[in-house]
Amino acid sequence: MTDRKPSRAPEIASPQRGLARSVSAVLLLLAGCAGPRVAQVTPAVPAEEADTLIFGGLLFDGGEGPGRVADVAIRGDRILDVGPGLRARYRAARRIDATGMVVSPGLIDSHTHPETYLRSRDPAMRRILPWLHQGVTTVFIGIDGNGKPEIAEDRARLQAAGIGINVAAYVGLGPVRARVLGQDARAPDARELQAMRDLVAKAMCEGALGLSTGLFYAPQSFATTDEVVALAREAAVRGGVYDSHQRDESNYSIGLMGSVEEALAIGRRAGLPVHFAHIKALGADVHGQSVDVIARIERARAEGQAVTADQYPWLASSTGLGSALLPRWAVDGGRPALFKRLADPATAQRIRDEMRDNLKRRGGADSILMTGTGWPWSALTLQRYADQAGVDPIEAALRIIGEGGTGPIGSAQRIASFNMRRDDVDRLMRQPWVMTASDGGDGHPRQYATFPEKYARFVKTDHVIDLAAFIHRSSGLTAATFGIEDRGFLRAGQFADVLVFNPDTYAPKADYVHPHVLSEGVVHLFVNGTPMIVDGQATDALPGKVLQHRPPSGTCP
């Protein structure tokens, strides 16, 4: 503290301030708690220095409570103080007038695919702009069972290169299984299973969040429940979670409800929390079964099991054409084995027949949009491409699988599959244990627009959930569920991941035809106290950190 009054720092006015002020009263009613603004008297001597002061906004702290008018002071990479009247108590080099704006924790995307950006050699790409312009400050990778076991090595590489947002990683069943068993549809022997367990244990000790699986995808689909339980126990003893793209979200194999039962059983037997990735009822055969899914999960939670889920607010999923249509037995052994089977007329006919059944599950060829870029089928439905090629949709699909990419989910095979019903989406979104995640991959608008889409459509227009629930389930709930230390809340001592958005203009701009368009309405965004968006424009900073789960003492060498 000094003995003289400091000069006042310049204040950054929010853009479109007049428009924002016009909606502030509505937001206060929506929040249901923020009372009248109280005049503040500036003391003769400010109490403390801050780097940034955000004042006058409608603040949601990441908890379940309503918003309130309050200020945030940031110093270094941490939140220094949160509360009313900070404008008078702190002096700061950067002062942001957030009147009419919403102030919240930076959002957390618990299930997404930012690999194109994270692994780029271009620092501008590693800012990860599609997520920043949604207000996201932390992402989880290695999902769908894709996380490689070399957690420490990857953390060091990403941190050395520099990234724009925070990253946490899973170890995945896919690389673990492929490293020991290749692409084969068989069970491991005792020695092989131990080798797989060792890989999971090593990754957990290096900071993995837990074990992720994608049991819908080959070769992970070849793993039995017992095999997954054995690996999940290695995550459990080290304080991890079990995250799964479950074996069946439709009726491909064991059915949606059978798959829910399997995931819950894995959690019970292995002794760790269960998290359902992108929970849904996929395809006409299971539309409406969200009622049963919710009832079963609620019963498990009432019995004391830790169960949560995430969801994206879209009616179309995204995957590879091969994963959507090919029977799993046909890809046992990988692509060479698949094409060998297709060369045999009898086996090829069996593959085609099962592909037709799978196409029906997906709603038909008109319900599949090809989203890979630079191919003859790009931006066409499977039916339209088949018509142009003069073949039936199954033959067109086999042509794409054969020509377009090196695996069942090659980039040229990416699809948007319109297979969900709105009432199922709404019903799942209302559950207090369902958080927001984008599952954002190249070619689907959810990569660029998931969080604004949920706000604009499901909060602002259709009132499926309210603003407090949207923010809580996109920040604090996620941090608490996965043990993300000192993030997800606007509280003193937390890392300064802070979002300021304009409630009038926060909206998606990407769509299925133009999926690579940045969202709008994020006015300011801080990652670890560093400005990443200022007045709607991204900076060049790379302040992101690779987060590390800390296993309980005594569980690692």
C-alpha cells in the first residue's frame, strides 16, 4: 500500500454497450437474484494492485446458484478477488466495464477432438480458435478410447510448443489394445492382459484423467466386459474415472439399454465413477428410450454409484462412414482383411446385407451428409452421391470407404448422421448430471459452435434450461466431476479462466454446409490470467497448460 492516490487506469468499454444495457434488466430477472445497483464510494487509498479488473457484469460463479452483479480482480494467473465493489478497492492496468455482459468461468469441453489444432506446427493454429470463440478455456482429449499411454511425453511436447487453452488427457483402450493385440478380434491371454494393465497404470501415474473407451469402434469393440473391467481397475486404484463412448447407442449389437447396463457394471465392478460420453438415443429404433436411460442412471445414482454424462446440442452425430455402416466382424484384422473379405462374393454379399440394416438404423441414405472436404462426395448426402454415381447407396458407401482414407474413420469418410429426436435431446439436457461437451471434430459445426448453439437455442429461445444451469453444466459441474483443481469456478485463488460474453450476440455461425465459421459474442476471454480474446478479437498468446491428474499417495512408483 502507498501513501498517495494512484492515477486511474483507462477503462475498456464493452462493444455494443447500448445494446447490452438493453438486455441487462432481462438477465437480472432471469437470474432472479441481482438486486439494484448500489452506488460505490471510492476510498482515498485503493487496497491492492490487480492486473485486470472486470466490473459491472452479471456474474455466474460456476455453481448452481443464480447470477449477481459482481466484479472480478485478476493478478498473475489467479483470481485475486470476487464480489461487489471491487472497482473501488482495486487499481488495475486493465479495467473492463462488463455492464450488460455475462461473466462466468471459462467453459470446459469434456469430450472433443482438437487434434488438428493441438498438433499443428503453426502457432496460430495452436491457439485453438474454434474453442476460444465459444468461450472454452479447457478441453479433454484422448476420448472415445483414443488416448495414447505416453501421457508425460505428450504433456512435455505440447507444453514446449505452446497452446492457447488448457488440456487434460485420458489413456484410451484403443492404443493400449492395439499395441498388444493389433487389430484382432480375440481376447488377450494372461500375459497380454497384464501388459495392457501395465500401460494403463503407467499412464495414470503420468497424469491421465482415467480410462476412456470407444466400445462401438473396432478394434475396441472386440474387448469383452471382463477385459475392460480389468483395465478400469488400474484407473480406479489411482483415482481415475471411466469415460466411455458406450458399446451401443442404438441397436447395433447389445442395444442401448444393454449398453447402459454394461457401462454401469464396469464402474461397479472396477470401483470407479462412470461417465457416458455424448449420451443419446441414436436411430428410429430407440427414439424415446431416453426415458429408460434416465431412469436407469437415476436408480444407479440413488444406490450410491457415481454416474454422469455429457451431451452436445445437435440432432446429427458425427463419425466415419465405415464405422456407421460396416459390421464389426468385417473389419477384424483391419483394412487389408476387410478388402479380402469383399473380394469373396458370398462374404461380400453378407457385408452388403448388414450394411443395409445399419443404413436403416441411421435413417437412410438421405440422412447421411458427407462432411470431408476435397472429395467428389463432399457436402453431398450419401443418396445424392449414389444418384450422381449411378449406383445404389451401399455401393456408393463401399466406393467411399475404398477410395477415401486409410481407416474406418478416415477424414474423407467423415459424416454428419441425422439420427436423433429433439424430445430425447431436451429430456437428457434437463438432467442435472448431464454437462456440455462438443465432441467437436473436423467437418461438423459442433467443433465451432456447440456452446453458443446450446445457449442460443436451448436457453435463450426454447427455454429448455436456464442460464445458470447452462453455465454450471459447462464449467463448475465438469471441474468438480473430474477433479480439475482450481478451475471451473470464479472464486479467489482459482486459476483465472474467465469468460465475458454478450448475451444478445453470443451465437453460433457455423452450420452443416459451412461448419468452419467462428462463433460470435465472446467479448473477453482469459486463460490463466492472460487475455486470449479482447473486444472480440483473438490475441497471439499461448498461455494454456497441460493439466495433470494426481493419483492418491502410494498408488504409483
